[in-house]
Amino acid sequence: MDDLVTRLRRGEAWAFDRAYETFHVRIYSFLLRLSRRRDVAEDLAQEVWLKLARHAKDLREDTHLSAWLFTVARNAFLSHRRWSVLDVSRLVIGSDDEAEGVSPDAGPDETHEARETAARLERALGRLPLASREVLLLVAVEGFEPAEAAEMLGFKPEALRQRLSRARTQLAETLSVQNRAAPNPARRTLEEKT
């Protein structure tokens, strides 16, 4: 990635294309999960790529590109949130099996179960406070090291670890509540047979 930053700084067009190809899905997904609105995520993602196009030549040589892009994305979201009233409509993740982690060889039962699990997780994630959702997305979903996420969010590493621990606990509690409230399909099937 260091070579990519160097080439971006030189203004090489293919370097921008490569950065886009490498990170656009992750940036969009991050923004979608933060905003819970596809239209907002699309607009904000476009802002991220426009900012890279405008400022690529100004990147420092030691720039960690993914951290830079996610920081820009987060700042774009926070700016949007400050200046607009967000619609509280539900996030509906697409049904693309691959995006949901469903194996192409999975049978109908496995596919259904994987979709249900992904939907429960997305609902639980969407119910968390923004601060918790944000830290979980950066560390657990996007794979940033806690120290990198702390820098991106402007926290000390210890503060991030505490926030991450709290977010994981909140997610587990939310999933537990959802699981208790969900109807038991095995029980329903048994009741239908009797």
C-alpha cells in the first residue's frame, strides 16, 4: 500500500482506480451501517472518493491509506449527521448470499439459517448507540487494530479498549434479547404437526 500512496501522490490515475477497487465496498458498507440509509451512504462514499481525488497529492508519504479513507468517511458521516435530520427508517441489507457469508454450496436450510443470523446481527448492530456501532464496525468488521481505530476516532488506546468492551457487551445483550423474543421455529413446526 505504501507504493499506492506514492503513486497517488504522483497523480497516477491508475492508482486512484486501484484504491477505489480495493476499498470502495468496505467504505460504502461502513457508511451504510453507520447511517442505516443507502442514499446517505452512497452520497457520503462519493464524498470520500472526491476528497481522495482532490487531496491525493497532499498525502504524507507515511499515510496508512485505509485508515485515512475510513477517517474521511467517518468525518463525512459526522458532518452529515450534524447538518441534517436523519430518517429513522430501518436499514435493509440486500439479500446477496455472498455478502451475507452464505457458501455457494449451502443447501436451502443452511442458506436460510445464515440469512437469519446475518439479519439478527444487523438488527442488533443497528440498535446500538452510534459510538458503540462505530467502534465495532472499525475493529470487528473492518479489521483495524484497536490502536489504529483509536487514532481514527481520536481516542487514547485504553479508552478505545473500554469502549470496544462495552460495545461487545451491548451487542451480546441485544442479541440475547432478540433471541429470547424470536419465535422458536422448531416449536412452531411441532405445534403445526399436532
